[in-house]
Amino acid sequence: MSLKSKLLTALYGGAIAFPVACADTVGPDDEEGWDVGEEDPGSMSQPTNNGNPTTGNKPDPCDLETLDELPFPGWREAFQYGEIREGTYRVCATAQAACTELDEGEIQELVTSVINGPDECRVDAWYSGDEVCGPTTMEDGRCCYAIPLTFSECVVGRPFDVDGEVRTGGLGAAEGWRDELTLEYADLPPSVRSRIAAAWAEAGEHEHASIASFSRFLLDLMALGAPRRLIEATTRAIDDEVRHAAACFGIASAYAGEPLSPGPIDIRGAAATGDARAALVAAIREGCVGETLAAALAEWQAPRAASPVVRDALRAIAEEEGAHAWLAWDFVRWLLRERPELVDVARRAFDDLAIDPQSPWAAGFDHDDLVLMEHGVLSPAVADQLRRHAFDDVVRPCAEALFAACQ
């Protein structure tokens, strides 16, 4: 049974017939996953427009003076409110940087270093692959480029969110956080192997941080007088996340050829409050959306992994993250029955987290996408398409089922 069917069956109490499964098939031998358009494998990363998304105007994409500049304080929040869309932006290096033409890899490195930063995992900007204008030296001495950008929302398991900041411990030297694994990757270039290792390490960082998120949730459940089933499910989830983190760091270490482990997490300001409204919104954001999307993506990834070790890890993560997703939905359902005055708060929380189902990325997989999939990693383009599909196909109908039960 698909994740969608499991959640809807539980929310409706089994009294619903499903007209469709979780998804259409991607290939003749695939029974899990969504069709993201494999018929055009060379068409990934095409932007939908080159206009100025924040004003609605369509300036000359090479006139840097007329373009909005990224980043600016609160740009991720502006994206969440629909004030930023894919298009061409002014992106500037430091005044000390050499003002030279960049190749595609250097363009994305500039975008990552200047806009995304090392620690944030909510919304990231990506070079779309279209024409770049520049460099141009501005009056303040900075070297700037007109870069077509797309954006993707980053969700990895249950995020540890403190006042809107997603926290992890990064990489460190904690002991015992990696399974000892042997993987075959002799045919992979070092640069690709390094990219795969980094992706699995980042997943491990977020699985590790999920332990803190569930620990805080457990304290909130105790303060709210939650039923035993929710307490037991949360303690199981903490154990699951320990295993997920060790599996991810084990795979990352195997690809990296060196031991990788998590570092300490900053928990300042992260104390549980027992506030019903705050716990409700956090459960919707971190569980009903975050865990549900993570489970859906792992479910899609698992059968595409070539290594049995990676495939088994993804299947376990998909199954257990699905259980964590249900824990969040079950908590929200219970709390809304106990506090019906919070129903409108829950509706607004889902509305605020809604994802437009239309992806800015062109459908299709290129060769690099397929190589990464074989090793359990999704490119930003594929992950973005799947998240959007999963929100529309899984989260949205589950939310409708939830609120139907509240009427």
C-alpha cells in the first residue's frame, strides 16, 4: 500500500475507496513513483521566464541596474509568500573577487556561496542553465552577474526548527554514528563520488537533528496530556532516527573514503513550551509536511538505487519516515478534537506551507540525474519536481481528510 493510501486510510478510518494509487508509473517495471517525464532526458533545467519576479516587469535581463539582487534579508520568507519566482537576478561577488567570466560549475558555486550559504535548508537558489550576462563591475566595486535562477524547497526528514532556523550539527567527530559499509563505486569519477558522499552526509546531519526535534515533541506531548499511543510512537521515532543517521553517515563515509560523523547541535532557544498552538504548527510543518515529503521521496528513490545496501537503507527510511508522518497527522487530529478552536490555525499552517505543483524545472532526466539516482541521491531538479508532486498528491488530500473529520 502506498504512503498516500496508508495515511488516508488511517485518517478516514478505512471508510474510503481510493480511485488511484499514489502515482502513475514511471517505467514498465516500476510500481512505486511518479511520472516526472522521462521521455525527454536532455531537457532538465530550463527556466520558465526571464522576467523580474518581484515586480512583474520584464526588464532587459542583461541590464543589471534594473534587476533585483539576491540575497537580501528575509528573501526566503519572501519566497514562501510568493514574492519571489524563478527569473533573472543580479548576483554579486565580493569586491575582492576577480571579475571574470564563469563556467557553469563556477556560476552555481557563486550562487551557493553568495545566496544559499552553508546552513540553511528551507529554500535554495539554483542556476537554471540559461544564458548569463556579465561580469559587470558596479560603482561600489563589486563584480556582478545577471543569473537566471530557479528555487527549490529543501525538506529532509523532520527538520529541527528553532524560530524559523533549521539547525543541524554539521560534520564533527562524534563516535559511533556510522555503520561500517562496503560499497562498489570503482566506475565513479572522484568528483561524482564526492557529490554523492556530501548528499548522504547532509541527509545524515538532518536525520541526526531529527532526534532533537522528536525529543522536543515528546516533551510537548507530555505537557499536553497526550494519549499513550502518541508517546510510544514518538519514542520509537527517536530510535528510528538514530538508525537513519547511522545508515546515512555509513553510506557517506563509504563514498567519501573517510569517516564522517555529526557534530554538536545548538539547542539554545529550542526548549519545549507545552503551548498547544505552537506544537500544532510545528507538527504540521515538521511532520505532516516535512516527514510526509521525506517518506514519499525515499519511497520513490528506493527501487532506483543500484546498490542493495543503499536500496535497503532507503526502503527502511521510507517505511519508518512514513510512520513518523502518520504520528504527526495523528497528533494533529487528536489535538484538533481536544481543541477545536485551533482548526483555523491548522488550516492557515497548511496554507502557509503549500507548494505550487508546477515545477520551474523542465521534465526529464539527464545522464547525471540517472547516475545520482543509482546511488540514492536526487538532483535538485528531480527532488523539486517530486516534492511538488508529493505535496499535491499526498499532503493536500490528507489535509482535506483531516479537516473533513473536524466538521
